Amino acid sequence: MKNPAPSLVGDYKYCQSVIKKYSKSFYYAFSALPEEDARAVYAVYAFCRMADDAIDEADSKEEATDNLLELRVQLDGFCNGEVPETPMWRALNDVRSRYDLDLSMLYAQIEGQASDVHFEQPETFEELIDYSRKVAGSVGRLLLPILSEDTSAERQLHAENLGVAMQITNILRDVGEDVDLHDRVYIPKFVLSQFGYSNEQLRNGELNVDFIDLWEHLAREAEVLYDDFQDEIIHYKEEARIPLLLSMSVYREILTEVRKNGYDCFKRRNFVSMKRKMEIKEQVKRDLKSLER
């Protein structure tokens, strides 16, 4: 089905407006997909955004808990064929009729967001990875059947790992914002201790050699996952390869921007400019040629 029913056009436009507003990098990359696949990506993103907003836009933990409970009730109904009458759910229902979505990943997304309601700082790096698999690895798994004909266990793992890399990047970009706005420290206690940097220093925005060393330690973990994904691209649809590599490369560039800005992720918003995104796109095209040989 190349064109959705007229009643769905507005639903997909709503989902498109959500990703365009909240993730300019993803929209820049995935809007280049064939229209049918792009619409599917927009619908998946809109669900994930709704789960995220259930927490971040709540005025209290009680409200956040209620919001997530309501979202889960709606998801239960959706999975049982009782589709809620809202644009996102109607669009997502159309997506699942055309792609083999793993609906368990929608539940994983909610579970990950729920851990932010009664947030506890991760003790270990492994706990951080587990959290990242739920909130971001799940997104990779949801997008896989849209972007690839191969949904084998190996492809699923690599798609999940790409999501983890992006979540670690988010955490490294948003250190100050997470503390100031949400009172959350995602950097594991063990990692802080490993580099002799304290929670108190982090909450005070103390930018020193120890912080830079631990930041780079986590950045390298993300970069290993980004590197590992490069060779995966040949398993994706040809028309999805540039958008997916572009999405990954633009996200990875956020780490470079933090470095350029002296590792100030406490008070400064680090982002990739449109000019730089366009340069990355041209580089991605060149890289893809060598990967496809």
C-alpha cells in the first residue's frame, strides 16, 4: 500500500510533526526514506515520544506513574485489536499491518521510562546498558523491520546496540540538563569512582581532567558500538542505507561537538549544525560506496 487511506493522512502528518519538532537530526535523516517507510518511522517515533513525555511533562511522580499506567492500558488494548482513537495509535496500527513489528519492544520502552519515575543512579555500567536497551535499544528493534528485510537475531542485536550507543551519546550530551531539570545522574557510581570524580562535583558542574577522562571512557564505549554497526549497513534496504548511516553519523558527531566545546555539557547545549549535517551526508555517501563493494 503506497498511499494511506484519506483518514490516515492526517494521522501520519501528526506523527511527522512530532518527530520534526522533537528530533531534528532523526527527521533530517529519515525524511529521505521512501514515503511509506518514512511514515512508519514517524509513527514509531511518536509512540516513543509519548512514553517519554508521560514522564518528563508530569508535575509529580504520581502523575507520571498514572500517565505510564494509562499508556500501558492503551498498549494492551492496541495489542488486542482495540485501537485507541488517536492519531498516533491509528498510524501505528497501520504500520503493524504492513511491517512485522515486535510489539514487546513497545512494552520495553514503557518499562524503561518507568525506571525514571523512581529514579536510582546506576551502580554499574551494566545497569546503564540495561536501561539503555529498554529506552533506546527498543527503538532500534522497532525500526529494524521497517528498514531491513532481515530481522534475524543477529540483526536485532546490532540494531539494539546502535540504540544503546545513541542513548549513551544522549547521556553524555545532557549531563547538566539531566541534573538541573530532572535531578538524575545517569553516569554509574562505579564509573565516577573509577575516575575519582564525585556526584557532588558533577552536581556542581565541575569540569576538570577527571570528568573529561570519565566522559571519554563512556564516549569510547559508544564509539565502539557505532564502529561495529558500520558493516551492518549492507543488511538494510538500499534506500534505507544513507538515511540510517546519516542518522548514526549525525548522532555520533554530537560527541565531537562536546569535545570542540571543551567538554562543557553542564551549561552548554551541544548540537550539530545544519551545515555540518550536510557535510556529513556527503561523507556518508562516499563511505557507503566503499562499504557496498
